[in-house]
Amino acid sequence: MLSVLTGVLGVGLILTLAGFALVRLTGRLRVGVGVAWRYGLANVSRRGAGSVVQIVAFGLGLMVLLLLAVVRGDLLNDWRRSCRRCTQQLSHQTFARTSAMRCTHS
């Protein structure tokens, strides 16, 4: 659990640094683009902290989706195994109850 938390924090830190670098880069790119792009890039560089938060949130969301795609098979196999155990235990308990009921009613 600690390694997952460390990984998430590490990715968050990397995304934060990359976000700040991208926001600074957008401020320099405004010169050679059209009017609409200039307004958009100016807005990104003007609201730098908000843009970085959006980059980090988007990156962490993608990381979680990719992590789930990678461990999906293991999660499903563990779930199926636990369902089999629960089903077997329930069927044994039900059999024991119905057997006990038959013995008391006879």
C-alpha cells in the first residue's frame, strides 16, 4: 500500500513539474500563432496554477485508468475465487440447516 502511495505522489510531482514547464512554454509560444490561439495561450499562462492543477488531475486520472487496465485480470480472478469460497460455504450452511430441520421435524 505504501509503494502505491509513493508511486502516486511521485507521478503527481512529475506531473506538477511538467505542468509548470508547459505553462511557462505557452507564454513563449504566443508570439508566432494566430489571434485565437494567442488568447487561449494567454489564458493558460495567466491562470498558471489552475492550469497546472488540471494537468495533474488529468494525468493522475489517466494513470489510474491504465493501472486498472493492467491489474484487471488479477482483480477479476481474485473476485471469482472469493465468490466460489463464499458460495461453497453458503451451500454447506444451507445443507446443514435443512438437514437439521428435517431431523427435528421427523
